[in-house]
Amino acid sequence: MKLNVTILILFGFVATRVAAETPQDDAARGIAELPAKMQCVARQTAGFHDFPHNEEAYEAVVFFESKFELRVNRVLMAHLVDESPYDLFLTLMKDGDVSELQCSRIRGAASQYGVSCSSQPPADLLLLNLENLRFTRTAIGGWTFVGDSSSEQTETGESIYVEYGACHSK
């Protein structure tokens, strides 16, 4: 009789523990299992540029395939994650530029978990699926074109683009 009671108590504990796990636990586990360094490659990038001679109009542009690197910011994770509304801090590096991203857990299509990240002020937005490391990224920024050395012509404008692709452990 003593053996039966022990088994019931053991099964009761296991059932309680499984039932107590929430979708947030799945997302937290996904963040914990995220590679520390990732190389991300955009499969397609498209956007809009405004041009100085075409006031108030944007022209569609297709960009070349691009790459960027993501790193989990371990310093911010160790010191800020418990005291902030964010669940993850990432560093995005591309062509020598560095952006710090603050991320919150989200639930996406097909009930898969991911993170929604943005820089401050919000110039970069990254959505990253924690299960398959697919991403969608958008950015807005300014650009400057300086003519050749014989010309003092300088043109500036604004652009916005969206890209999607996948990351892999580096």
C-alpha cells in the first residue's frame, strides 16, 4: 500500500509540473537556446527611395542580397533582463555599423515563438522566429550621394526597405 501512495504522489507532481508550463516557458526556452552568434542572409530585399528631383514621391528599388551578424549581448542580458520590460538584447552588425536591439517575446504564425526587436530610436525592426531562425527585417534611414571630385554636387534622401531570410549559428 505504501508503494501505491508513493507512485500517486510522484505522478501528481509530474502532472502538476507539466500543467504549470505555459507558452511563455516555451518562448523563454527558445531564447535560452538561441546561438550566441548568428550569420543572417537576406534572400530578398526591396524598398523605396526618395530622390531629390522627384519631390514627395518614392521609387521602388530591389537591393542585392545582403548579410548581417547578430550576437546575443551577454552584458545587457546579465545586468538588465530582470529589470527591464525586454526579454532579449541583440547586437546587429552590418558593414561596420552596429545597432543595439531590445527584444520582446511574441507568438507568430502557426503558434511558433519568436522575438520582436527594435533599436532606439526605432530605425531597425527585426522579427526573428526562435524555432527556425527565419527573420524579417525593416530599416529606415538617410543616404547621401556625393558626385565626382570635379563636381560639388551632393544629393541626399530617405529610404525604407524590408528584407527576409534566415540566420544560422556562426
